[in-house]
Amino acid sequence: MTVKINIDRHLCKSCGICVDLCPTSVFIFDESQMYPVPENIEKCIKCMFCELRCPDFAVEVITEGSDESEIDTGE
Ligand code: SF4
Ligand code: SF4
């Protein structure tokens, strides 16, 4: 895997914008927990829309070469 998505659940306001705008439908919205989940991460094209457009700065797109020690999947 060359990309990972970190959703900061302390910052996320469950607006669903990232789910709606992702061009390749990477996210599903977990209705029980009210958070987006990058379920289809293999479809990510690293366009960064989700990170750039999240109004609460809750999304971090971590690409190959980043410091993955900081990844927090929130699980
Ligand atoms: S756009 Fe940001 S605040 Fe809205 S659901 Fe996605 S991660 Fe949460
Ligand atoms: S970087 Fe682009 S393709 Fe990847 S999850 Fe975010 S919006 Fe979707």
C-alpha cells in the first residue's frame, strides 16, 4: 500500500463532505459511529481533495515516504 488515510475523530464533525467528494469512492460512512472510513483505500488516486476540503482539518493523506509512525486509524 502506498497511501493511508488518517481521520482524526477528535476533529471530524461527521459532515460527510469527504465521502461525497472523493472521486473514487474511497470512503464509506460508518452510520453507527458517524465517521468516514477509508474502506476502499486501494482506489485512492492521492488527489488530496479529502484532506484539502475537510472543513475541520480532520483528514490526513499519508503517501509513501511520509512518517507512518504518526498514523492513527482511530480504532
Ligand atoms: S470532511 Fe472532515 S469533518 Fe467532514 S466527515 Fe470528512 S473527515 Fe469528518
Ligand atoms: S486523496 Fe482523493 S482519491 Fe484519495 S481518498 Fe482523498 S479524495 Fe479520495
